[in-house]
Amino acid sequence: MFAYGGAAKRERALKSLKSILAGLTVLAALTACATPPPPKPVCRAPDAGEMAVFRAIVGHDEDALARWLSPDDPVLRARLRQLEDEPRLEEQIFGRRMGDPSVRTVLMQPPVCVYDTAALPRTDGAPARRLSYVMPRARFNQLQDPERLGLESGIAGRDHAVCSFVETESGWRLADACLTTFQITIVGRPAPGS
């Protein structure tokens, strides 16, 4: 009888251990579900206004691009209409030769998508602003690293352009002709032309 009682106790202990292990497995699975993975960057399709701006750049249409600028910067509008006097400005937006680092080079790789950074809210008299990265969809997908947080943007003027928008009464308008592309530092390196 002693041997039988010992076997029964071992069997009950084994069942208890299996129950505890099953409970721990369920708990581990629930814990894994409760900790979501970091969000992946989302690159959306351009809206109608953005597409009009991008078509103006691809079509090398300085007048149309100037019309899409925010009315708050008449100086930049005038400069865009006189690009023959501003070769560096023209090179940054339209490029000198096909493939040169420029906003147009990025836009010539359709379809493009837009990654919005956080908008700066409206403050005392100043309108809301946002920066948007414009990238060829395929390049956006190639550059993203699931092990890293945030946007992997690649090389300015080749893999992405950066456009500043300002909120107006008629919606978001381009504020900088996408010249921010060459004014900010990306991944610890100065952008080309800076």
C-alpha cells in the first residue's frame, strides 16, 4: 500500500505541476499580447493638394508651384517665378540633370507616399505647421527596419524629400517648395547641398 500511496501522490503532484505550467503558458501568452510591438511608420497616399504640388514639381512648372505656396511668403513665390536668377534654388527643386539629388528626383519614382511628422499646433498668431517626408513607396518599404523605432528616411534628394506645410483657411499649403529637404540633418549627416 505504501508504494500505491506514493504513486498516487506523485500522479497528483504531476497533475498539479502540469496545471501550473499550463497556467504560466497562458499567462505568458497574455503578457505578450498586452505588450504591443512598437508602431511601424505609416506612409499614406498623397492628398489632392499634395499631388498638385508634386505634379508641378515633376512638370518643372514654376508658376503652378508658386500658386500652391502659402500666401504668407511672397518672396519665395517671386523667387520661384525667376529661377533663371536662382540656379541653386532651381537645382534643389528640379535638379540640373536627371538623377541629381533634388526634390524632383524623388518624385520621379512613382508611386510616392507621405510620412507626416507631428504637426506644430497653432500658436499666438502663428499658423499650425507640419513637416512631411515624401518617398517613393518601394523605397520607403525597403528602408524600414522592424528592429528600429521611427522612420528610416535614407538619403535626402534621392530617397526622400521633406516638405513644410502651413495650415491656412483653405487647408494645408506648401510653405517651402520642399526646400527643407536640403536644410535638415538626416541620420547624423548633413543633407546634400547644406
